Amino acid sequence: MRLVVRRLVAVVPTLLIVTFGVFLMVKLVPGDPAVNAAGGLSATPEAIAQARVDLHLDDSFFSQYGRWLGNAVQGDLGESYQSRTSVVDDLAKRVPVTLSLIVAATLFAVLLAVPLGVLSGLRPNGGVDQGSRVFSSLAIAVPNFLLALILVLVFAVRLGWLPPSGYTKFGDSPAEWLKFIVLPAIALGVAVSAALMRQLRAALVDELDTNHIRTAWAIGGSRRRVVGIHGLKNASSPAITILGLQVAALVGGAVLVEQIFAIPGLGTYMLGAITQADLPVIQGCVLVLALVQIVLSLAVDITYALINPKVRVAT
Amino acid sequence: MDELLAHHAENIPITPDEAVEAAAEFAALPRRRGAFLRLLRRPGPAVAFGYLVVIALAAIFAPVIAPYDPNQIDVPSRFAPPSWDHLLGADDLGRDLFSRLLYGARVSLTVSVAVIVIATVVALVVGLVAGYSGGAVDNVIMRVADGGLSFPPLVLALAVAGILGPGVVNVIAALSIVFVFGLTRLVRGTALVVREEPFVEASRAAGSRTRRILVHRVFPNIRSPLIIAATFGIAGVLLAEAGLSYLGLGPRPPAASWGNMLRNAYDRGLYKASWQLFVPGLAIAFTIYAFNVLGDGLRDVLGVGRSRRAKRRERRGMTTVERVRTPPAAPTSDDALLRIEDLSVEFVSERGASRVVEGVSLAIRPGETVGLVGESGSGKTVTSLSVMRLVPSPPGRIVSGAIRFEGRNLLDLDFEAMREVRGTGISMVFQDPMTSLDPSFTIGSQLAEAQRLHRKVSRSAARARSIELLDLVGIPAPETRLRQYPHQLSGGLRQRVVIAMALANEPRLLIADEPTTALDVTVQAQILDLLKRLQRELGMAILFVTHDLGVIADLCDRVAVMYAGQIVEEAAVEELFAHPRHPYTAGLLGAMPQVGGAGERLTVIPGQVPMAHAMPGGCRFADRCAFVTDACRSGRIDLVATGAAAVRCVRAGELTLQGAR
């Protein structure tokens, strides 16, 4: 528990820097935000002057940041220039969609990587190992958006097994959700799966050469027990680290994959805002996506600590 | 704050100017091109490099090579399949895909190289300033880098490029920002490590100027990791650039990039000409793959991190037996508990097989303690591991002999039958207690496992027995220890736990392979006393493997001395210590420090143990022996038994050697 608190405290400075970065990003945009807020190029000088006051644009830089951060903490990220709706409300609708995609992709990655990684680690250079090495080289070289296009082409256009795009909420119909999420999850999860698989294999190969594994054999351990319990438990720590590093790729990749499959998550929201230069929305999306990454990485870190007694139990 | 300043003052701060100047000076230094040649000697990286050269040339000479203007619209050729007119076909507006691919390569490569160059230079300067200055500067820079790394890279790039608007320059700016954080961290980490190294400390003490240290000490160490990171980084930039262009943030249409070609093929041609996806798609995938292969190759060649080459296919947990000669027949009646006969073990490597144990025979009676002594590399550990069939295969394999335990030849057993012997008939205690226990499980669960592997025991019975075992090996407060993990115990305690695990099923033979070598001297004595007491109380036989004759004198009934894979002498302990018959044994005794033997000079055996793949034909000790004659080098020398003792020396009858003093 103390460990969880420590990790949470360590995140605070990172959060400050991230929020500052997000704030700064928009401040550096060329052009006058007051003009945009007042309705673009056709705005009257009076409206622009009013917008300047409303937006506190004449305050000092840091007091603007302070105000923005204060509002953000209270759940106010401003209004969309386009739709005039609250950015936070829009984000709240879209976060679960993106999270469900990331979770599905992670599940796919783990379910594929664990058996293949373990079999490869048990028999280095065996058939499974050779096969999964080819698979992972391909998976790392083929960008997820290209894979997404190929999946649509094959499974939606040619075979017609699954819909090429769209989304249904998990809460509305889990079966429908699954139908829509399978291809995006595969597209997003394959590269993660490859990295995880290689790491698991390497860790297991190393692990099975250790002295404590020799001890486990020496007391008469069965293959299942030595490899499956002692080997795998110790090999899972580095694999979890890799999963943590892959979170960033998952969150970023989700943006592209959502766009291709027309999934109404944060990614499509952000891309729409980019084409319309809708700054508050872009700002909100970047902030939330960064938060998603920070929280997921934190979750991975804590999981790592929980299964690793050296971190969990102090000497 | 004062503390922070004081810490800072100890370091030599460097300015960005200095870092840049030093980098330029370093870049101008002549250096060997060996690594690059070695890289190209490997087939994978060589092909990848060749491919990238072709792509780069195609991009540079695109205006010359391209058969069409990449933006020339030709409606009749709409969705034309590949032909001599259009090598890779034409898109929805009839534009030539081959020409567009060439021009797209310009965009991809320009962006990739520009981003990596910008990000690397910035990272080098900022990272060096941070890592080398330390203190508050370092703190601020690293906090910012951490913050930057908290953004998903693609999201950050999208936001920056989206805010700046489409265009190649904006993409370069956006991606440079994204990639600089990770590289900065890498440079800073390496600089920090190098800074702490003794040679840099020494040059600082010697008054070397900051710039000299940077050029001659720090950069050479940063270079390899940075080159590797940059190579993988190019693949990452390429991927991100394709993603951004796919989303319409790359070069403005109609200019071609691989990413927007892909988008166009998907949006316009998915149902009519889906093959078009593969034109830019394969170009992107191959190029990324080539950079990754090159990066892997560089990592191997430059020797950063471990080579990722796979080990050979392994058969886990059991030494293979591939006999080259028939095993000796079983004796009709045998009073020995364990009888090793004519055991030979080979290690197979790329250079061929080397025999590390050659024709070893050794018997142990019930309750007897036998010492097996030799230098490292003498084959004593391999011999003892062979008894448990625990020599890893490959590279190890048993090529001859028999190991009879209670009449059964262990070399004929399959895994399941051998598993039954391990831990119940024969147990083993290893050299390094720090790593012999599984770090992820409690002492209690490992002790319980040792019992449950061989018989059905209830949880509470296993616990009671575990407490009893910890008590037996002299660990106080056993109940507390059961709940602890190995890392919470000292080395001595861990070795006691390992011994307790070995004793869990009351084995008839305990093999102890240098069980005290890794421990402090006082702890060594305690563990030896423990083994002596256990032997007395439990009446089991012990095979004690060690390089330390002093330990043997204290513990054993009989000793076998091994040298270069062979047993050279075997005798009762008192006999061997008083009247050694092999010059090697006498040498070992002479090298043994004696308590109270002040004034006596220790002698050292000159020379080294011959390598296993280059064994001399006659006596293997001949090159180091003071008594060597021609006869020693001619032909095989056998172990000759006289009564209970045996010696492998042609001059054994005539020499009178000095025993222990």
C-alpha cells in the first residue's frame, strides 16, 4: 500500500509538466485565439476585444496557466469552438470507447503472446520459436494502420465476415461490440503481442539457465512445475515491464486505428478537431490521452511491484 | 538548497557551446571502420543495407528515374494494373504509382534523416549538459524529458503537426520534438555512467580539461548506444511519418508521400483496385524492416547489450547420454551406495567436442564421506552434476560409463525415474546460496514443495516438517523464516535453507558442491560443522566437492584428487595427507596454509591446467611437474590401484613426496 502511495506521489511532478506542456502547446499557436473565439475572420473588433477580456488573454502567462489548470482540475476544459459544447462532456463520452479498444487489444496481445512466448522459450529454435520469430519480425515492420487496412480488405471486403467500420457500446450489446472490436483490436494488438512474445521468450530462456532452476530440478521437480511455476513466474517480471513500455504505442496507435474503423473514440474526436483547428478540443484530447498513458503505465508498475517480492517486501 | 548547490559545485558544469565544440572535435577524430565492415559481413544486415542504399539512390535520382511526372493526371489510365507503361500501375486519377513511390521515398527519407539528425544533435547537447553537470540542471532537464515521454508519441506529433498545419517542415518539427526526449535520456544516462567511471575520475583529478574528457572519454562510450538508438529511431520516424501523412498531415496534396498514397488507395481504390494498398504498404514495411535489421546487426557488432542470438535447442533438466563404448558390466555384489565407473563427459561447441571428464571411477559406501578435490576446471563439478543428470544438455553429454546408485544405473533412467531419485535418494547442495533459491517464493513454500514433489503431505504436515528441518539446520525462529523470501536472508542462512531442502526427504547421499566457497570465513566454518553434525545424526553418505584440501581433512574419510578431467590419486584422508604419491597432490598440500605453521613458505604449482580441447598425450600434469621424465609423456598412463589407494603416476613407486606440514 505504501508503495502505491509512493508511486502516486511521484506522478505529481510529471502531471504538472504534462499539463504545462499541453497549455504551452496551444499558447504557441500562431494567430490570435481571441479572433477564433469571437467567430473567426468575420468577427467585429468589439467582439474580439470582448473575447480578449473573457479569455483573460491580457493576464500574465503563469496566471493564465494557473487559471486554466484550476479549471481543468474542476472539470472545465472550455468549450469546443465548433459545437460550443463542453469539451469535458464530449471527452467523457469518448474515453470509455478508447479504453475498451485498448483493453481489447491488450487482451488479444497477451492471449497470443503468452502461449507462443512460453513454447518458444522452452524449445529455442524449435518449430514454434522459428514461426513466432518470423511472425514478430513481420508484426514489428508492418505499421498498425497498414495492418488495419489489410484486415479490412480481407475480412470485411473480401470475406465479409466482419463489419469494415462502426462501433456498438459494450453495454448495449456485448456480442455486437465484439464484432466491431475484433479487427481494430487485432490491428492494434499485434505489434504489442510481438514485443511481449520476444521478451517472454528471452526471459524464459535466461530464467531456465539460473541456479535456482537447477535447484528446482535437483529436488526432483517435474517439468511442469519447474518450467511452468518457477520459470514462468520469474520470467513474467520483464515481460510486464515490456507491456508497460508498449502502453504508449497502444494509446498512440488507437488514434489511427479508430480513424480507420470509424470508432467514435478520443482519436476520431481529436482528428476531427485538428482538421477544424478546434484548439480547446485538441488540448483536451492530448491531455486526456496523456493521462490515459500515465494511468495505464502506473497500473503496470504497480502490478509489477505486486508480483515481485523484492519490490513488495523490503529487506 | 545549500546541499544541492554544494553537490553541483563538485561537478564540472559544461555549457552547450562546449558540448557542441567537443562533439565536432570528436567527429573529426580518425577511427577504425572495422565495425561497419563486420556488419556488412553478416547476410541480414548486408541485404538490409543494400536495400536502403537502393531506396536512397532512387529517392535522390527520382527526377531522372521517374517515367512520369508524379502529379500528372491521366484519366484513361485510371486504376491501370501494373504493365510496361505503368510499372506499378496507376491510381484513381491515372497518376503513375511507380513515379509517385519514388517521390514519396524522398519525403519519407528526408523526414526520417532530418528528424534523427536534429533530435540526435539536440539530445547530445542537452543530455551531456544534464548528465555531466548533474545537480539542479540535471534535475530540471530530466523532469522535462519525463514529462515529454508521458505523451503518447503519435498523439504529441499529431497535436503539434495539427496545430502547425500540414507540410513537410511541420512534420519534421513535430517528430523532432517527439524523438528528442528519449534520445536525451539515453545520452544523459550514458554520460552519467561514464562520468562515474574511474578513468574519467582520474582524468578529472589530473586536471584534464572538460573538453578533453568529453572528446576522448565520454563520446567514445556514448557513440555505440547512440548509433544503435538512431538506427531504430529512423524506423520509428518512418512509421510515424507514414501515420501522419496517412492522416493528411504530411506534404500538401497533390505531392506524394507513402502515407498519403496509402490513404488514397484505401479511400478510392479499396473496392476497385485493392492491390494498390500494397504498393506504398510494402515500401513502408520493407524500409522499416530494413532499418530494424540494421539496428539489430549494429547491436550485435558493436556489442551493446547482449547478443540476441538464440541458444541451441535444449532438452530441459536432464543430461543426455550418448555412449561411444559399452558400459562396464554390473558387479555381482556391491557394498557401494554409489559407484561411478568409467564416466566420461563431453561439452560440444562450434569448435567440436571437448572431453572435460575422462574415465572417472569412484565409489561411496553408505554413510561414508568422500572428498573430491581439484582446481576449477578439473571436472569435479561436472562429475558431481553427472550423478544427478544435471549437466545441461547441450552443450554437455555423457559419452561413457555407468553411475550405479543402490544397484540401478542412473544413466539408463528416463526423466520420470530420475526425478524420483533426485531429492529422495540423492540430494545436492550448490556453490552459490545467493542464487540457489527461487526469489519469487517464500522459504516455506519452497521447503513444502521439496516434500510434496515426492509424497502426499497435508499442508499442515508439510509446515510442521519444514519447521523441523529449519530447526535441524540451526535456523532460529523457523516460523518467521517460513514466511520470508530469500532476499531477506543472509548468504549463510540461505545455504542452511538449501541444505534443509536437500534433507527434506532423508536422502541416502548428499552431494555438496563447494557449499562454503561463496561464504564468509566464519560462516564457512559453521556450515561445515553443520554438515558434520548432520552426517553423524542422519548417517547419510556425503560426496564433498571442493578445491580446499583443508576442508577435506576435517570432514572426509576418503579423498579423490582430480586433475584435468581425470582422477590422479585416491586414498584414505590420513594416508593421502601424510604420504601423497602423486606430485600434483603434493603440490596442493604444499599450497595449503597451515594454522601455526608460521615461517613455512607456501609453494605454488607453476603453470596452468591444460585446456580440455588440447590435452597432452601422456601425463596431463607433465608440463607442471618437477619430477617429469620422458616416460611421463609417452602414451596413456593408467590409474593403478594398490589396496584401497590408487595413483596415476609412472614414478609413484620411486618418488617420496612431502606430505602436509
